[in-house]
Amino acid sequence: MDVEILSWPEQRSRRSALREARLPRLLLVDPSVAPPVCSDPLEDWAQRSASGAEIDARRTALQLLAEGSLEEMPAAPVPELDDDNIVRVGSAWVSVSPLEARLVATMLERPGAVVSRERLSEAGWPGTAADRNSLDVHIMRLRKRLAEIGVVVRTVRSRGYAIQP
């Protein structure tokens, strides 16, 4: 079963038709708009500027899901944070600072879910107000460290961040 690739938000009506027909679709999101909420497992999205490899991986996952083959694939391990500020995925690990550990712990409460900037600021700097730049700098550093072990911190424009294996 082929996955249809749509431009978002231009092809909004086509998205609805494919959803009703229970067909898989990948939305390429214009960077100037907020991404849609994808509550249907046969739907995913990526920024139009995403690499070809990322788009192919998302398309393949949707295709396998639509064909009923995805459950045969092992689930990606969820990152874990230990008491020594070590983030582990399988046998790979990386150390993070205490502040970064608080940010990771907050995102790992619900892996894959969007965590607001406000919630992360509260976790990283309890009892104080961190400026926007401080959070951005620490997320950037965290992103680099976690990439070493295959963990991605995604930015969800105007909403926050999400951690994904």
C-alpha cells in the first residue's frame, strides 16, 4: 500500500479524504505554519526541509503500519535517565549536567509527547524565571549530546520540545 505525500496546509481537504478512506499519508509541513495534530496512526508529518532519509523512514514506517507489518518490528528502546545523570539507550550512554538531567527527566515523563517551554523552564530552573535564550542554549547542548546515542529532541514550533529515540 502506497503512502500519499501531501503538502500541509494546502492539501487539507485531500488529507480528510484519505483519513476517511483509512489510507496512510505523510504531511510535508510548511515551516511557517504549526504542524497538525496527528491522532491517526496512519498519519505522520515532517518539515518540508527534512532530509530525504527522514522522509523515507517516516514513509516506510507508515507503509509497514498500513500493511500490518510494523508490530513485527522491535520497538525502539526508550531512553532512561539514571541517578548519576547518565542517559542510556540500550548499551549506549552519555552523561549530562544536572540541569540537563532535569530537562531530560521532564521530557521522559511522556516520551514522544510535546513538553511546553514553560514546563521545561520550571523543571530546569525551579523557583526562578529562566530567560528564553537559556532554555534554547541548554536544549541545543542536550540535542548534541543525545544525538551521540541516537536520541532526538524535536522542536515543535510555538509549543515546546519532544524527546524521541
